[in-house]
Amino acid sequence: MIRGGLVFALAALALVPAVACHDAPGPVTPPPTEMNVRPATTVTDARANLPPADRGPITGWLRVRGPRIVTPDGNPFHGRGANVHDTRSCDSCSWEPPHVDEVLRRIDTLVDEWHATFVRLLLESYPDRGPDPGRAHYRNLLEDPEYMSDVMRIVGHIGKKRGVYVLISLWHDPTLGPLGWPTERTRTEWKKLAKALRDMPFVMFGLVNEPEKNEDGRLDSEVWTAMNETVLAIRSVEDAGHRHIVTVQGTREWGRVLDYYVAHPITAGGGENVAYETHVYNRPSRFDELVTRPSAKLPVIIGEMGVVNDQNATMFPEDCESLMDLAEKLDVPWLAYTFHTNCPPNLLVEHAGSCGVGVPLQPSPWGRIVKERLARPW
């Protein structure tokens, strides 16, 4: 992952990903080739995994009102939880057949046992199979209908949990530009996904992971244009009166800085139901700049935070707790990074170098902080 100028190379790719806080693990030893055969599936719609009756959702539409996201009853949205990876699992599991049930197990643990009400589902795809024998599944939603079905199944599973919302994020995708911005191909991908989920009110859309670099802000207007056009693409396939919350990510420093949007909010679709996502891996001295000031004008979501201490980023456990305190004081939803055993900063006890299917989902020290926070009322 990339944070504050730090670039880690994925072991299986000769490219630099624009993904989250620290590097994804290298490939694990793949199973025998015959195990890499994907069984056929016919699941094509998240509604197939919703409760019976009329298959209607049990969680209502969120909307933006002023500088806050509000629930159907008009109260501030107090979503908090964690990032969860898809079947590729931070590239730990893409070398095996998809383990959808493992993703569902982790979501169940995060929501039912840790009491999260907000999940950021990280979708990841790669431009090639990697070195022989290569990844078993790696293509994106435009190229792999079975992956699309898996994503629909995961989203539908979250839809069974009353009052729980999911922010679907294109976390790592070959359609993104070299600096992590959405392209025309990304917009095509979002139109496909948004059309499939257009009547799912518990779903939110996170356009990209993190626009990279641009520390001096010279590219802010170009990032804005790419984001605005992508919001417009999503709006073009949505039903009238049912517009999902769409998050656009900070224009600078790997998604951190929201300043440009304060003066230039997104205009696509009249700017309706657009929120602004920041990823904070910083000491409290920057909280005012990154969260407090923009949240006075914009509906802000903290899409990532976590304990990190290296040459490019520093955030101590007590800093994370201070940020949670601040976010809850300001009615800003937050998401911790990440509900994983092998993609630091891990909320779960580390199982390095493995896909981690079936391992105990025990909280790490960072995870204990988050779990204890989720047990408190907000």
C-alpha cells in the first residue's frame, strides 16, 4: 500500500498499486492447478441474498443534509466499523479459488460480534495473472461475471443486517489512472455496479481508493474533474429519487486532503448525496486540517485510520482513539483499517503469508481498541 509517498511493490506485479496503508502481502503458494477451477454460479443480483417476503431492503436510504449524512429518521449517521477485503483479500487469496464464505464469516464477526454498523468493502483486481502458475481470480467486474456474482452475494449478505451500511470501494483496479484517479473505463465499471445495486439503500459508493501524491495541489482541479464525471456516470443509471451516497476521496496525499472540495464541491447531479472521504494516518496536529475544518462545510467520512509508525507515516494507538473521539463529537462516520490477518495495520492477529481461510478471528492490539470502542454507545 501507499501512504505519504511510501511505495511498496507487490511481489507478483511489476507495478505500483494505489491501495491502502501498507503493502499487500506477496503471493502465497497456490494450490494445484486442478483446484483453480471455479464452480459455476448463477447469482447475479444482491436481492437474491436479501431476506424473503418481498425481497425489500430492511435498512433505509441515507441522504446528505447540509454538512452531515443523516439516516431516514433525520438523525446524524453514526456509522462506524472497519474495512473488509473481498475474495482477493489483499492479494493473499487471489492465488486460490474464491472463498466467498470466508468473506461472509469476517463480515459476520465484525458486525454481529464487534457491533460494527458500517463496512467498507474493498474490491481489488489486477491487470494480469502474475507469475506462473498465477492468480486463480484477478479480473475486475467488467471482465469476470463470476466475480461480479460473488460481490453481489457479499453485498446481499450485508443487506440482511438491519441498520448496517456498506461503502463499496474500488480499492485496487486496473482501470484507474497512474495516480489513482478514475478514468472513462472506471466510469463504465461504476455504471455496471451502480445499475446492479440501484435499489439497495444500504449501499454507498466509494469512487477510488486514494488519489496519489499531488502534495502541492497543482492537480486538484484535474482530480476534481475525474471525480465529478464519475459521479455523473453513476447518477445516469440510478432511479429518480433514489440516489446513493457517493464518496469522493481527498485530492492530495493519498486521499487525505479535502481542502479543494470545500471551495469546489462536486456539482454532478446537483451535488446531491455526495460525501467526502479522507484517510487519516497522522498525529493529532493535523486533525483540524484533515477533519474538523472540512467537516464544518462538507459531509465527511473517515474511510481509513490505523496504527502505523514508519519513515512516512506515524499514528499511535492514542492518536487513533483521539480521532475516534473527535469524529464522534463531530458526527463524522469512521472506518478502521483493516479487518484482516495479513494486510497491516491488521485489526486481527497476524497470520502472515497465508490466505487465512478459517483462522481464528482474534483482535490484535489495534483490533482491541476498535472492538472496545464499538461496544460503547455513540
